[in-house]
Amino acid sequence: MPMSILKSLTVLLLTVANVCLLTTVSLSQKQRPNIIFIMSDDHGYQVVSAYNSRLKSVAPTPNIDRIARDGMRFDRCLVTNSLCGPSRAVLLTGKYSHLNGFIDNSGKPFDGSQPTFPKLLQQAGYQTAIIGKWHLVSTPTGFNHWEILNEQGQYYNPEFITEKGVHTEEGYVTDLITGKAIDWLKNQQKNGQPFFLMIHHKAPHREWEPALKYLRSFAGVNFPEPSTLFDDYSGRGRAAKEQKMTIASDMKLDADLKIWEDRSGPDYERTRARLNGSQGKIWDAYYDSVKNDFKTKNLSGQDLVRWKYQHYLHDYLSCIKSVDESVGQILDYLKSTGLDKNTIVIYTSDQGFYLGEHGWFDKRFMYEESYRTPLLIEWPGMIRPGAVNKDIVSNLDLAETFLDAAGIRIPADMQGLSLLPLLKGNTPANWRKEHYYHYYEYPVPHAVKKHYGISTSRYVLIHFYYDIDEWELYDLEKDPQELHSVYNDPAYRTVRDDLTKRLTDIRKFYKDESE
């Protein structure tokens, strides 16, 4: 065969091969799912109506519930460190706080140079973005686009940060984050690449400031009180007794409940200064009515705690109302564009939250309401609609799950497990039977002692090691509200010894030698 013909055939074959390769890559790019991760701040699972059917008649979350209806609800999603910044660092790295370096909210920046799942998604051809709360005292890395709230963020007319600097936008923070997310999604349809979008809401973080349109959304509603609202902590140790997060003593009438004796003070100005003239009139009119109600009733003792609880729930759930509305707008946009057919949607919170249980607000403890978070995942064609999973899963698993769903190798040093088998309805025989927790931030702001522990489907063993040396053990089957520690009960000696050994082993497994 003449050399010229051979060269022509070689060129033709290479061209065909390249076309086939490009077609394969293109198909692979198309088949890889888009991922939208929606995370609120301090949203307790007990006020998601998919978890609490009694809520449907009082304060439903119909749009968040849509994800549960069309996907999977996880009933035992446990965080590794119940605090906003550390939870986000665990999410990004798939590693516990002691390894990713962000153990508390003390102001130390997150090390953005370390490997994170957004970087790996980028390298694999994904467009990545984060919009909303960042709260890691650093500049986001691994994102093609980022627009984050300044520090904790503000509810009204908030400041956003981009690569160009800080700017203020008029409106309510949840609405603005939603609008920015949808705008970004519109641009992604033009380039055809798979995408990963993190929508991080500020709400319902303290001080629970609702959208002006929802200030009166629960007027006249009487929220059911938790049975432990007046817990005296007699069955627990010093940690529960010495915390500083009770509705009775630590929830502020002014900054938290917006009842100011003196409107010339800094707390009032800090909040009120965010509002323009017309916004301020609406806000003042509502909270003036709340203040008048409070003054008229002249409450004290348990009656005062009950009033504070009701008003706390009113503002908190009004913030959730906007978050639920946002979720609905995102889901509706996906459906209207056809993106829903190849998009995974996740809804979760950075941790749990106390809503009057044990008389508390906030989080931090390795007790149920703080330790457990909502997790709902929708993936058309992959997850059976209405599925419920009761395995122990964690925020530690999310990075691995995103990478696995995108067909990317999970780094060996990530410490979580991909949820893909569970999403498909198959729990591996070697799935975790226990979960490890470690909390570090003491004494401010809520005086929750440093502690670590291990939990199983039935038991929780906790060691409070700083300032005190106390152990607690709870039998969730007999004592689901964790009111009575049985650590020193002889009947639980075998359980205690077994869990103590397993705790030592799991600390070694996760390379945590800190104390």
C-alpha cells in the first residue's frame, strides 16, 4: 500500500477515534447528574413536617416535604460537631474537625488550600458554585462562582461578598439567595456542563428575624409545648445544669424577642439600622404590638417562659416559612426547565437545634435535638419515592456521596461513607453501627462543656472532659428524651464497658487523640 494512502487512512482512523472519544465524553458529561445542595442554618428536624406529621396543621413545610415525598428521608443523620462553621468544614472535606483544622467558631480561618470535594468536582468538569452563608472566615476555594454573606450575614438588606468586594442589596436574605441561585442556574443551561450548586441559607439562625411579609404569619397560633420545657436536669450531670442557653434565663427580651425598653440602645440600632424607612415602619408596627402584649400580661415564672417560648417559635417558624418557599421555587424551576430529570436535590441543616426541649434554644450538645439533623434527598430514577432510611448516616458522608454520584474516585483519606448504596435501597452488611462525636467550644457563648462520645441505634455514651470529668449513658429505647443517665446503674455495666471500649477504638479509627 502506497505510503500516502496509509497516511490518509491513519489520519481518517485517528479522526474517527477522536470523534468517538469526544462523543463518549459528551455523553458521559450529560449522564452525570447535576447536584443542588440546600442547607439551612439551625433548622431542627422536629419542625420539618416530613418528620413531624403533627406540624402539618400548625406550621407545615410542604416544599421541603416534596423532597421526602419524591425521594428518601433519613431518620438518623448525625453530625460530628454541632456547630455552624465546623459542620461546614466537615461537609467540604469529608473529615472530622480535628483533621480539617476547623474545630470551633473562635475566628480561626478555614484552610482553603486543603483538598475539598468542590475542587475534585471542578477537576472532573463540573461547574461549581456557592451562594449564601459561608461562615468559615476565609475566601471560598474550589468554586467557579461564589457570592457569600458577610460573616454571619444579616436578614434585612444584607451584605454580600464576591471577588470584587462587599456590596449591600435591598431585600430579605432568603429571597435574595434564592434569586441569585436561580439566576446562576439559568446560566448553566447555556454551557451544558454538569453543575454542583450549594444554596446556603442564613435562616433560621438566631436572632430569628422573619421576612416582613411573614411577620404575622402565625398570629393567634398556640404552638404545642415540648414535655421537657421545664426540665430540672436532675437525671443528668453538671454539663446540663451549668449551660447558658435556657429560654428562661438566657434568651434576651431585647435582641432575641425584639422587646426593647430603650430604642436608643445598640441592640435595637444594630437590627433596626438594616431596614429602610418603609421597611422599618412595618417592622416597628409588628414588634410594638408584641411589646404591648407582653407589657399588658405582666408575666413571671413559668408563665413568662411559656410566653417567651411562643414568641420564639413564632419568629423561628416564620423564618422557616421563607426557607420552605425558597425550596419550592428551586424545585419549580428545575421542573419547568426539565433539569429535574437529571438533578439530585438535597435538603439538610448544618446541625439540629433546640426548640424548647429541656428548656433550651441553640445546639452543641450530643443530645438528640442538637445532634440529629434533617436529611432529605431526591434523585429521579435512582431513589424510590417516599423511601425512609433508618441507618446511621452523617454530614461526614456528604462529600463522599457527591463524588460517588459524579463518578469520581473518593480520596482514601476522606473519613465518611458514600450514601449511594442506601439511596438505591441496599444497606451494605458492613455499614457503620456506631457514630462518633466531638464538641470543642467552651466557655463562650453558651457554656456547654467540651465533650466527645459514641452513639448506636440504642445507646449514647458521652464523656464531658473539660472543667469536669463526667460520663453519661442513655438508653434511647427506654429513655428517648435522655432524661436519666444510667452510667452508674449496675444493670448497664456490661453495656457501659462495651461502649467504652468501642469509643476508644473509634477514636483511634478516626485518628482523634485530642482531649
